[in-house]
Amino acid sequence: MDEHALEAWFRLAHTPGISRAAARVLLSAFGTPQAVFDAPAKSWREVVPPKVVRALIDPPADHLPRWLVARDWLQASEHRHVICLGDDDYPDSLLNTEDPPLLMYAEGQTTALRAPALAVVGSRNPTPEGARNARAFAQTLASEGWAIVSGLARGIDASAHEGALEAGGITIAIIGTGPDLAYPAAHRGLMRRIADSRGLVLSEYSPGSPPVPAHFPQRNRLIAGLAKGTLVVEAALQSGSLITARLASEAGREVFAIPGSIHSPLSKGCHALIQQGAKLAQTAHDVIEELQGSRPAGVAAPGAGAADETEASSAATGPPEDPADGPPPDPVLRALGWEPVALDTLCQRTGWPVAELSARLLEHELTGQVTRHAGGLYQRTRRT
């Protein structure tokens, strides 16, 4: 695609006042973005409302500088791509959704979009068990040839990406900023490792776009739309992960949820999904067996062995994506989780000496945050 054609796509996709729905109507009527902008205003008036016609007449004042930033980003590396609606690289799974993006910015291997994909999502502040489960499930699924799709957020997202990378498999990070920015900033290295491996970083926001609250629900629709199914590992009842699961269900995709302790607030979202009909996933093979008809013949696993399924700083600006999860708890409570745990296990999780850990547990017992059971087991006290 030449530069003028690409600039027309950029203008159509990023002009305020032209919705994606209106843009698709214009493309249906005129064929290409260049043909849209070459058409007379009277032709526009025949297919779109007056407010869209007004947006078409003149490009926004910041169009040229934003376009130059996008062009320079694209030209800086052969591994950077712009995927427009109808391109050969545009995934059918997104094309067949209710609201496909007009164009996407990608860095890495666009061949990753050809692999059967599964979304893995969950809390930004998971329990240790949740993080291990996300990592282990992603390792196994990636080793079986599934591309692991997630949102590069802290917590479950990052664990899922890491698990896929450890398996030597494919992972796709769909982000809510421009393709040149990492959110949270601490995940810049993870983002780079994904792009430099067999994976892909994907965004519908132009280079330089900062994290904006409205971007993340929009990003979630792409996560749900790209994947053949969505696995929720841990989620509170008011969680962005449940939005992704709902979007997947509405698109006719499978939804899976990992059950957890009835005492954990981060299990309540998963339990609610299961009550609503999501498939209960106790192992990664539960997911694989359910979706086995979705994997195309001839798709090879990357060769890594199946993972053991029992093991497995944010930016200064921008919204937390799962605000209901709250801030990370005390490190001892975080290591403890919501199931009864032995002192030796807590020592391994925290790296603390027994004496210091016992003293901290006693403090939490006195404040009612921890219960000690027979056999030397400790458990976080259920919230009321």
C-alpha cells in the first residue's frame, strides 16, 4: 500500500466524528478510503448523517503531525505493520465480529494471527495461586499450538504472556495505548520480548496514544473477538475481565472459568460465570478438549513439553483496568491466599525466615485477618 492510500486509511480511522460504523458504511459505498475522500460532499450526504459529512470535509487540525508520527513509527522497523480492514493479514475472527477495527498497528510476527487463539484474562492483583494457574495453563495451551491472547496488564495478563513465552509458543498482546507505549510502563520489557519472539503486539490506537479510560473496554472487545474462547482465571464481581467474558459470550465464543475458594473475592467473578453457563476448567486439557474442533488440521505445537498445571510498577497515568480488585494486600496475606496453607509453604512463597513469618502471622491473627487451624495450617479470614 502506498503512503497516500495509507494516510487515507489513517484519516478515516482517526477523524473525530467518524465512527467505525459510519466508516464501514462509507467503505461499502465508495470502496476505499481514498475514494471516500475524493467523492463530492453531495455523495457523502446520500449515505451518512450531516455530522459525519462535516467531519469528512476537513481533516482535524492535528491530522498531519499525528500521521507523521504513525508513518515514522511504521518505517522504523520491518517488523512493524499496519493491518487494514480487508488486508490478507486481517484475522477472520475479528472481521466477523460486530464492530471490527478499521486498522490495527502491529509489531512482531503477523503470522501469529493465523494460529488458533485463546484469551486468558483475570485480576490485576491475583493471588499467588491465580498467577501460577495463569502461567501454567498458558504454558500448556501454548505448547499445544494455541496462541495466548491477553492485554499486557499486571497480574493474570502478564502471567499468561510469560507462560506462553516460556513454552516457546505464540502470545498476542492487545493493548489500550499506541503500539509504541507500554501500560503499565514496567511491562516495556515484556512487550519487547513478545514482539521479538513468535508473538505480536497489537493496537487499534495510533502511535503516541496514551492510556485513556475508554480505550480499555474497547481493547477488551478485540481480545474477546480475536480468540475462539476466553479463560477467566481470577476476577472480582466488578471486573474488566467479566466484560471480556461477556463480549466473548455475545460473540458466540466459549467462556471458561477456573474455580477457586468460596472465601476469596477473586473467585466470585469466576463462580458467577460458571453459574451463568461458562465451562468449568480444572486443567488446561479441559479447555483443549472443549475447543479441539477449533484447532485447524496441521497446526503444529512449538515442541515444548506440557507444563505442570498445578504450578504455574504501573504507569503514573491511566486507569486501573480492574478497579474493584483493590490495591495489593500485605505480602504475607498475599502469599497466604484463601485456602489453608502450611507454614513451610508460606516460607517458600515469601522467602522469609520462620521466626519473622510466625510473628507476622500472629499479628494478623490478633487483628482477625488470619485463622490458625489444627495441623499448623493458616488461612485468610473470610471477608464479611
